[in-house]
Amino acid sequence: MDSDILNRNETPGAGGAETRPFAADVAQILKLMVHSVYSDRDVFLRELLSNAADACEKLRHLSLIDDTLAVGAEPFGIVIEVDGDNGTLAVIDNGIGMSREELTENLGTIARSGTRAFVEALSKKEDGSALIGQFGVGFYAAFMVAKEVVVTSRRAGAAEAWTWRSDGAGTFTVEPAGDDAPARGTRVTVVLADDARDYADAFRVEEVVRTHAAHIPVPIAIRTAGSAESRTLVDGTALWTRSRSSVTPEEYAEFFKTLAGETTDPALTVHYRAEGRQDYSVLAFVPGRTPFDLFNPDRKGRMKLYVRRVFITDEAALLPGWLRFVRGVVDSEDLPLNLSREMLQSNPLIDAIRKGLTGRILTELEKLAENDAASFLKIWDAFGAVIKEGLYEEPDRRDAIFKIARFRTTRGEGWRTLAEILADKKENQTALYYVLGESEAAVATSPHLEGYRARGIEVMLLTDPVDAFWVQTALGYEGKPFRSVTQGSADLDQIPLTAPQEGGEEAKAGDVAALVALVKQSLGDKVSDVRTSARLATSPVCLVAPEFGPDRQLEKLLSRSGEKMPGLAPVLELNPRHAVVKALAAKAAAGGAAAEIETSARLLFGQARILDGEVPDDPAAFSEALSALLERSVGA
């Protein structure tokens, strides 16, 4: 044993007891363990239960190769005993147990590791994974809640039992155990500090167990001190460790409801084991309905991380924010148990799990879309708006998301895939078109769609806020760029009409040119340009964004959020086939109607804003011009 573990001048006590001092660094290490490695006091129970389960698993394996360690007919198990009167909690197992030397050695692990380098590593929050697997390190988390910790243990096959005792302040005592020592295994009794006596309450303990150790592979029961009856909390089987073929749909549904606090069955279950460079099991669910917190600003995921069936955290970023509706469990065989917040954010194993899990979820959604379209569409109805966030946030995943993305379009035939939209493109169509808006009803009646409908061009109706962002960054689909019908020139001249244009012939080019000049002069800097339109069929006017400016819907979204996006004034387009425009063009060409055209220009601009879902830029002036027009029309 290293000289820095224990002072060699042990002090024997009565009945063979001896008191030994910890090394000088132990107090500092304990402080670091409590405040740096562990941030949640509940984990002390997790660590004790994990150690107890490890002891049972160790004996289970050793008994197969050592006949002297026969376990008999008694099944392995863990019992938690609570004593509210005396303020104690005990964790009792019937595993391998420890001899006197092992008690001294194992529970002195933190002292043996109490080198200056270890202290410095913990101070810097470096990965202590090489240490956390040792019994002593996890065990010392008990001192977060303890006045004193008493460990009584009997090694399997041994006659003697021993008791280890310490208040964590500087020394520990080892002495022969009394008559209440377990026949085999270990009992860890925690004498709770005054501010931790709630851990002696059975209901409080049950809550912690179900949160942190519900799937430890050894049955866990609880009882009250003095009672021979116990109640099972954990049956010792982690559902995700079983083969998919051995789990019934009812078992999956019940687990999901418990995990997610749901009352409905999951819409999709993903259960698999990844093996290779690292091993981990996954049991994930897509809910059958939209959670109330789906659009919570923190956008946290809801996947629980376990390491070797011991709960670690539900705050690990195991899935990206755009899959935050997925609920489930990831159980790693390779990660350390003492993952700090910093390690969770930068651990390459976590990154690898996230990458693999994200890809698998997308693959399973794609399979469901192919094999059970109705079930998939229920998922897309509930979560499509969130999944599309991935189109903006993770360009590398864009092609995979495009495969499952569904869109409403001007065809009005339910959800459509990009592949279907592309397959039905028209002759000479060089882009995939979309229109942004706040609702399907609003965008479906947009005047910007008139020219596209006249040519039978299918246009995507994008009404989720995220749509305004991802279409700005996505290059396109299968070589065809995405193009807004409310931005830039319509570029429809090369696509043949499938329906006759309303309004007959266009106004004469010279007349329209004169009108365009006068309207532009009248509106000044309210517009960046005035031009004739190829996208209008029945409406007289519309507003579009300049070719290189932001889409108008994106500009509106940013404006509502308080961000002022610099950009050009909109372009006013005139329909040269509309009766009003043709009449005004004729007057402009004849001259002498400047005042009337100026008033009409303000009305047309206000009308264009109304059609665009906005109010006129100057409601008073618009109302005045409208009143004047009505007066003339009725001869007042």
C-alpha cells in the first residue's frame, strides 16, 4: 500500500478496532467531489445503488468460475431501508461483499488517488472517468448528505464481517462487525445531515430511485426499519437491454407513458443497439401528439442518458433541438459515470452518439413514411414545423430531411413531397416555387399566385415561421433552386399558359410605359421600382421584394421580433391586362391627367399593401383618395 494512503501509526481500539487518518489531500478531494464532480445531491443514492448492483454482478460472474463462491438459491437483490425516526438510510445488497483489507483498500481509494495531480485534475474539471468506476470515488458522494457513513460487509464465503466508519472529516475506523452483519454482501448506512433528512422518507427515496436508478439490472426494494415487509421499486430489467422481439407493444407503450408522462401511445418506437467503435442501446419514442412545451424557447431535448443502466442526466444534447419532441433513453457502455456539464458539451463519445442517433431517427421516419403513410403524416402534422428547423440549422442533414419533408401546395391535394413536386414540374420550369405567409388561407389567395396558376405551376405554401429562414440558405433540390413567387421577376414567359388570361389584350406598351413613369414619380421612395407583371392574372397590382433583397415575409417576421432588416423598398407590379390599369395607361398616354393618376397611384399602392396582408402606409391619405374616387364615381 502506498505511503500516502494511510498513516502507518494505526491506533488499535477496543475489540480490534483501529482508527486511521486519511492522507492530507482527502478533505480537499472530498470538497472537489461534492462541488465539482456532482451537482445534484440525489446522485449519492445513485452511486450507492450502482455500487450495490456492481457487487451483485461481480459475484454473479465470479460464481461461474469459482465453486467456493456458490450463491445458493437466494436471488440477487438490493434493499433500501429508511428510518425516519433516527434519520438514516441504508442500502443493503447480497453481492460479493468485502473483507477487512478490501474495506480499507476500496474505501481508501480516494485517499490512494489523493495525489496533487488528481486534485489539480478535478479542480480543472478534467475527465475523472478513470476514477469514477472505482468503488471509493462514487461511494464518497454519500458525504454530500451524511453526518457519518457506516459500511458493514462480509465477503462471500468468509466467516468474518467488518465495519468501516467515518464522518469524512479526516479519519476512518475499521472494526469487527456485530451480530447484525449481513450473511453476505454489504450494508451502507448513511446517518443523514439535518438538511438531508428527507432522504429517510420512503416516498422521497422512491422518487429518486425511479428517476436515477429505475433500470439498474438488479431488483431494488424498499422497507421501513423494523419491518420485515418490503416493496419492490425496480424489477431489475432495463427494457432497452432486451431484444426488440422480446418486448410487446404494450410494454413499449407503458414505458413510454411513464417516461414521457403521456396518456397516449407513441406514434413511433425506435429500439436498437449500436455496436462497433462504441456500444450503446437506444429506446426512443415519437409521441402521438404535440407536447405542450414543443415551442419552449429553451428547445431542450428529452432524452435520458444512462451509463451501464445508471441514470446520468436528462440534459445531455443527445439529439438536436429540431428533434426535441423525441423521448427516450440512451444507455452507453463506454461513457464515464461522472460526466460533468462541460464534458457533456464537448465529449466526443456524446457527439458520436448524437450523430448516430439523429441519423437513425431520420431513417426510421423515412421507413415509416414509405410503409405507413397515414401514421407518418400524423407525425408530420404534429412535428413537421419543428423538423424543418433542421433544414436551417444542420445543412449536412438537409438531404435526409428533404426525403421526409411534406408540403402543402396550390394543388390542394394534401401533403406533397419534393420528389412529387419536382416530377410534376412544367415544361421550361427551372425552379421550385414557394410563397411565404402566415396561414394557408392567406397565401392561397395571394395575387402573386395568379400567373403560376394560369400555367399550372405547383407552388409550395409555406406558413411556418422557420420556412422564411431555411429557404434562404437551401441551395435547392435535385438541381432545381427554390424561388419565391413574391421576390424578383416572375420569369414565367418561357412557360406556356394552360388557361386563358383574363382581361384580354394588354394595354399598349407605350401607354403602359407612360403610366409606369407617372406612378413611379407619384410614389417616390415608397417603392424601389414600378413595372408590368407576368405573375398577375386577375388583380391589378401586387408588391414584390427586389431581386436581391429579403423576402417580404422574412422582413415582416424580423420586424415583429424587433429586428430592423435593412433592405430596399418593395417593387410595385401592374397588371397590363386589368381594366383599371388599361384605363389609367390610356389617360397617361393622352396627358393632362396627372392629378388623377397620382391619386390612383396612392390607391393602387394601398390596395397592393392590403393584398399583401398589411395596412396602407398612410391610412388617412388612402381613405381621402378613396372618398374622392367614390365622389367622382357617384357624381356627388
